[in-house]
Amino acid sequence: MRVALMIEGQEDVTWEDWVALADACERSGIEALFRSDHYLSVMGEGERGALDAWAVINALAARTTTLRLGTMVSPTSFRHPSVLARLAIAADHVSGGRIELGMGTGWSEVEHTASGFPFLSMKERMDVLEEQLEIVHDGYFGDGEAFSFKGEHYELTDLKARPRPVQTPHPPLIMGGAAGPRAARLAARYADEYNTVMPTLDEIRERKANIDAACAKAGREPIPFTVMTAASVGKDHPDATETWINGSVEQVKQRLAELEQAGVSGVYLQMQDHRDIAMVELIGRELA
């Protein structure tokens, strides 16, 4: 099972913090460091700062050597799909092919209002996501031939995206959500991985079954199904619930075994204290 670190970057994570986290991951053998893509605290802490996700990823890509980096996930409302794709491709080049792109609809209305981004209905946000997925996957991560697209929200004419990504066939494209019918269909068409957040074991089984069925209908093998959840490794967290990965190293290993038996192929451990470097190193030594 892949074990990656997940950091809520909008909760006052400074550049110095990111450097310390990335160095600890590489030093201890953690394969991947992912971050959320928000501009405001999702915990209502208005004084907390948020460095832009893709600016940070590009900067970290230049000063790391083995660590994979990505977003979990980038809201389609924040960036035009051409901008998002080019940021990811730039990071892929800077890193030598260590970038993964997570895409989703966005959900925080207050964040959109504060930053001046339109906050559409859920159906409209899914419409935008579908168009962006096609543009990124087929236009920028595709074969490099001329690509044109005309949808309700975007129009591209004779795009020949250059440079091509470093990774072959392209950087992994991740979708996240609750695996509803439309999301499952889009994942089966465009995604290389599907991620779900803080699920119970029953929800994992149900959502994975939805993704697997959609892949079968599309003529694909099942794509990896992963989980992002709050984590505290080596000590109990007072707020831990049944969906957490929590407790001693042995308890955490048992929990990971349960998730694996339910069909999970990777976990993104959502650190509760991004300055707890000792926990990062423990995760690397004992789990990764």
C-alpha cells in the first residue's frame, strides 16, 4: 500500500514549513507529499495564510530529488484549464517527472466569494469539471496533435501543447469525491486514480464498487482506489474518530491492513500538526 503525506496548506503552512516537510519525507523514505489547494482556512481561522498550491509545488520540485508532489485536489474554479495544465507540466519538467494532478469541483463558498471566484451550483461545477478534465487529459496530456474543444464554459482552437509532459504517458490524473454516478463515469474516462475522504469501511466498499463498475463499463481495468484521512501515528489524538488512522504504530498497521482488505491501494495521511517533523520521520521509518 502506498503511504503518502497530506498537508492542509491553507492553515498557515509557511515556506520554511514546506521545506522542512519535504526534507523530512525524503530523509525518511516517504514517497509522496500532497497538499490541499485552498486560499482560505477551512477551519474558520481567518488570520491563517495560504501559499498558492502550484507555486509551492513548483518550488519544491526544484529542491527535491525523489519526492513525488501533487494536489488533493485543485478546484476547477481557481484556474482556467490551460493554466492548470501548464502549471502541472512545468512542475513535471522541473521535478524530472514527479508530479501528480488532483482535480475537483471546489466546495467552500466563502473562499470563492472572498477571492472573487464564481461559486456555481453543484451541477454547474460538475459541468465545468467535465470540460476541464477533457481539456487537460486530451489537450495537454494527450498525443500532442492539434486539439480543439468547444463547450459551454471553454473553447480552444487548434491547440498543440508544448512542451509535452516528462512522464509517459502523462502525469497521473486523480479525481476525488464520493464516487457518485457522474463522478464515477468521469473517473473511468479520465482518471488514473480515485480518492475519497474520511470514509468508513462500508463507504470504501460501496464507492470502490461504483468506480470499478464504471471502469468495467468503459472497458478499463479498475483504477487505484485511495483514501485521504486524518492521521496521528505513534500517539492517540483526542479528536480521533473511526475514520481516522490513529494510535500506536502497531494499531496504525492494523488499520492499514483493514483498509487494504477493503480494496484501498494507497492512503494520504492528513497531518494534524504540520510542524510535527518527528511524526513525519516515524511514518517514514515504520510505514512507508
